[in-house]
Amino acid sequence: MVIKVYELIMAMDLKEIEKHIKEAMPDAVIDIQDLAGDGNHYSATITSSQFVGKSKIEQHKMVYNSLKGKMGNELHALAIKTKEQ
């Protein structure tokens, strides 16, 4: 029971992840997969013109920053792949 309550409190659905990324990068094309079917382990491929000229580290930081501190809290795990548009 405790695990289920924890999952309900901590889980962040993929629509919310997409919303946060879109707010920061309106032109982004986003594909998010729930890797384990548990609402806690996601993979996201984000394509945006805002990535042009930036290193992969800078691109990933942009994505993490768009999540406004939710990474590691409501969002347990997110594998990121970025592409320039």
C-alpha cells in the first residue's frame, strides 16, 4: 500500500513532461515513451531549433531546466535524446 501511495504522489505523467518542455521550447517536437509502464521511467526524444549550435550537455540542461526542478522528485527517471531541427 505504501508503494502505491508513493507512486501516486511522486508520479509525473508524460503529458505534464511534454507541457513543461513545450513551454520552454515552443517549436519542440517531442516523443516520450514510458519505458517500464510505471509512470516513473521515461525516455524522451526532443527536436528543437533552440539546440542549434549547443553541445549535447547544454541541450540536456535546457530540457532539465524546462522541468522546473521536478527531475528527481515527481519525475524519477528520464533518458534524454536531443536533436537539432
